[in-house]
Amino acid sequence: MPKMKTKSGAKKRFRVRPGGTVKRGQAFKRHILTKKSTKTKRHLRGPTAVHETNMGHVAQMLPGFGI
């Protein structure tokens, strides 16, 4: 049997944590930052977890990662 291929876009964007949750980057912080408040930009810093309702889609894109 051939190996299952991982979506190359997904492997660049997600990391699986040891507990089984998936880490992702925040959206809405790349450009058009002048109209966003300082508080909004501060809360967009750092990684966050993928929501449990989207975990099925992420698991399909990352086979073999133990999700």
C-alpha cells in the first residue's frame, strides 16, 4: 500500500502538541494593522489551539500525526 500523504500547507501551519491538541497561528495580524487597536493586536500575539469542531478536518489533513 502507498503511504498517505500529508497536505503540505497543513504541515506548515499546524503543530501537534503532546496532549493531542493542535497549535495554530492567529489570523488577522498580517496587514491592515493601522485601523486595529493596540489591544486587538496584543491579543492576536502568540499561538492558539485549533477548536474542537475543526479537529476532524485537521486530522484528515495530517494523517499519521496521532490526532
